Amino acid sequence: MLMALVMSPLLLTVPGLDFSPGWTGAMIGICVVVAAISVGYQEKAHRAYLAVLNGVGSAQRGAVVKALWRRQIPADPVVLDAAIRLGESLGTVRNYSSSSLRWSVMWIGMVLFQIYLTRSAVSAAGWTLWAYLLVPHFLSDWYVGYHQERHVVLLQATATGQSTDSGPSLGKRERLWLVVIALGLVACATAFAVTYEREWPRRDCNKTFNVTIAVRERNQLTNGRLIAQGGPSVADYEGWSDQLQREAAKLTTPDVAPRVRRIADISVQVTNVVRSAHAAAPTSSAAEVADQEAAYQKVIVQMLDEVKAVKTFCWGE
């Protein structure tokens, strides 16, 4: 159930989701399947409990549970035998659950793969959070199960009259798995930090859409042959320049903002050239008009170069 609850908000961080009825139904179906598997495991553990506890008297059932969960060693041989059988049954069920340390390693590996695959800071944050929520849950299950197994060994030794020394608290294999898990969590946090750092200079890139669209789609304003009579008015150029100035003011990153401000500054130069051309149009000769168009086109080329530089930096175009 924990996985189903965590997966639902996490899916919101995955890019490219359309939230169509089919997609939404599929996600609900996945959560239902995860919940059903969880319920199935709980039912299996419940049956293992009943198979043992139904074989002892009602007065002894509490002692059996305490012997296993509170790690007590009962003096009653019937309770001792039932506690051993209950521990062995639960151990068998646990082998098919998430209590194994391998589950934690598997989920960490999947998280690292997803962070590498998406290369998005938001998605990386979601997957890293998922790892830090699920892995402690799995480790908690493993910790309880591991110490229960050790206690069952003590109960078995008590029942046979052997030494109750169960050996070192953690074997080399468990220590190795725990080291791998710890390194995996560190790797998840590091991968998120690297992804965030890589994306951080580009955090304003989405705000450049209005600028590039304003330059690309207002092509009548970037055509030097239209700056004189018959073309857009000076007010059109002024409104265009004001729009670019407003968009540039929204950006703050040192890698993107200066280029967009440069585009906005060039738009002011463009407007000044157009204003001068319109003012001189009634008396301008053909040669003067050509010079005005050439000067205008030179400034526009600078603007288009800056737009291209922004698109290359942000989107690799």
C-alpha cells in the first residue's frame, strides 16, 4: 500500500503525461495491482499465524506472540514449540516479501536509472524522494525479520538444550548489502544534485519561448524592405520592443538573461532606425532608403544571432 500511495504523486513528476482517460485508468490499475499484491501478502502472513495459533489454547496464544515479537524465551514447552513454528512460518512467507535487502538495492538501481533517463531536476527530485521513502520501509521490514530469525535460532537452541549463542549480530553478507544500500542512497542524492546543477543554468529557458516567438512570428517587423512607407507603423515596432523588454525583465540566470536582454536592447535600436526612416521617408532618395534598409538589416541579423544562441543553449537547436 505504501508503494501505491507513493507512486501516485510521483507520477506527476514524469514528463510527457497527457492525463487522458486511458492513461489515468492505467495508473489507477497499477496502483490497484500493487495494493492487491500487498493485501495478498498480508493474507498469506495471516494464514501462517492462524495455522500455528489455532493449534494452541487461547490462554497460550498471547504467550506465543510475545515470545516471538518481544523476543522472550518461554518456559512452557508448548508455547516454545508454537513460537518456533510460528517464526519458521513467518520466515518462509518473508522470503517472498520485500524484507530482503536485495529489494532495497533493486529499487535504488531503478531510481538511478530513471534519474539518468529523464535528466530532469523535478523528476530526479521525485525519484530520489521515492528512494528515501521506500528504502527505510524495506530496511525496517528486513530489520524486524532478521532479528526474528535470530530469536527463532535462540528458541530452537533452548528447545534442544544447546548453547544460545547465535553468533555475530550481522554477517558479512548483510554488512555488504547494507554498505551497497548506503552507497546507493548517496549515489541517488549525488545524481539529483548533479542533475539539478546541470539544469540550474537553464531554469529560465522556458521563459524564453515568448521572446523567440515574438521574433520569429513577427517577421513583418524584421523585414528591412518594409521599414519605410507601406510597412508596419512605428507604434507596432514600439509595442514589439516593449514586449521584448518585459520578457527580458523576467529572466535572472547569468547564462540566459544577458542574451535575452541583448535581444531586447537590439529591438530598441531597431525601433530607432525605423523611427528615423519614417521621419525621413517623404524626402529620402532611393539610395538613402537602401542605406536605411541595410542598416536595419544589419541590426536584425544581430538580433537573430542572439535568438539562435539562446535556442542553442537551451534546447540544442
